[in-house]
Amino acid sequence: MTDLIRLTGIDKAYSRGKEKIAIFDKLTMSVPAGDFIAVMGPSGSGKTTLLNLLGGTDRPDSGAIEFESQRLDQMNEGQLARWRAANAGFIFQFYNLMPTLSAAQNVELPLMLTNLPAAKRKANVETALKIVGLADRAKHRPRELSGGQQQRVAIARAIVADPKLLLCDEPTGDLDRTTADEILSTLQLLNRELGKTIIMVTHDAEAAKFAKRTLHLDKGRLNQKDFAA
């Protein structure tokens, strides 16, 4: 299986006053195309930092981040912004929807940064909402939708530009078990039927069962025994 993204020898630290807090020390990992990985670990272990590095919203202090043949760590901010728009979709615990916009308008937001004509944007939005089962709620505003429906809108927004990589940070952390399982089943469908590569940070062992494999991150190190052979 071909790797979609690979991290090699990643160092990352933050400064807190005069103290330097190391997050990663020579972290290396690879993510095959079409994988669905759950990343678990205690608070402060570096899970969100890992997502930020994979999504090009943060930079390593040293080491290489390769996406297919592209080196994310060598891109400037403009290049990274264009790369993210084309290749990465983000799903968060809190849906980050614009309250004054309809579901369709929220989903369309990432496409407003592209050169797609209005008709193509509209078609992409309709397709994304259909995939998440909300074609009939396109004109509803967030306050008219349940929490689960709002998260489906957020998923539609994440996939509307047809990215290869989906990065999910506690995507079901604000939902009840039944609704969470419905959202996780949607992620499984995106992985299985549409070939999306998904990396999901979660504290929830039940949520992790929906992934193909689980990696444990602790003190900046991944538990190697969890890597697929």
C-alpha cells in the first residue's frame, strides 16, 4: 500500500516562559493511502499537535513531512494554504458553523477560496450534503439542526473540495453515544466507499473501534506495536 503521508525524524517543542517543553523527539510515522487511524493518548501527549503538523497548520522544528511527493515542511504559508484547500479536510469537536448561514452556505465556504464557477460550487455542495444524508436540510441554519446534524454539515464542509485526507479532532466528543456512532459510521463510509484517508484523535475507546487501527501516543511517542504489519 502506498504511503499518502510520512513523518520522518520530527522534533517539536514549545516555549513556556524560559522553559522548553518537548512534544516530539524524532517522531517517525507513515500513513498509507486509504487508512483510517484512531490516535489515542492522555491530555498533553501531542495528539492535536500531530494533527496540526499533518494538516500543515503547524510546522516541525526539524524533520520532514511528506505528502505524496510534496514536502510540507518546505512550503511557505501561501503554498501551504493552497495545499490545505486541495488536500485536507478538518472536522472538530465543536462544529464551527457560521450561525447566520444555511447548511449549504456553510458547506460552500471552502470553495469560495477557489476558482470554481458558481454552478460547480453548487453541484459540489449538493453532492457533499447528499453523502452525509442532509440533502433535505440544505436551507436550514445551524440553530434549526440537531448536534448530530450540525456535525454532518461540518463533515460535508470538510469533503466538499474532495480532499484525500480528513483530520478529525474529537469529532464525536460533544455528542451522545447513538449520535456519535452515526457520525462514526459516516466516517467509515467516507473511508470505505470514497477512499478518504482519515486520522482521528479521540479519547473514546468505543469511537476508536470504528477505525482500522489505533495508535497510542504518550509523551510524544507512538506505541509501535499498534502499527499494522
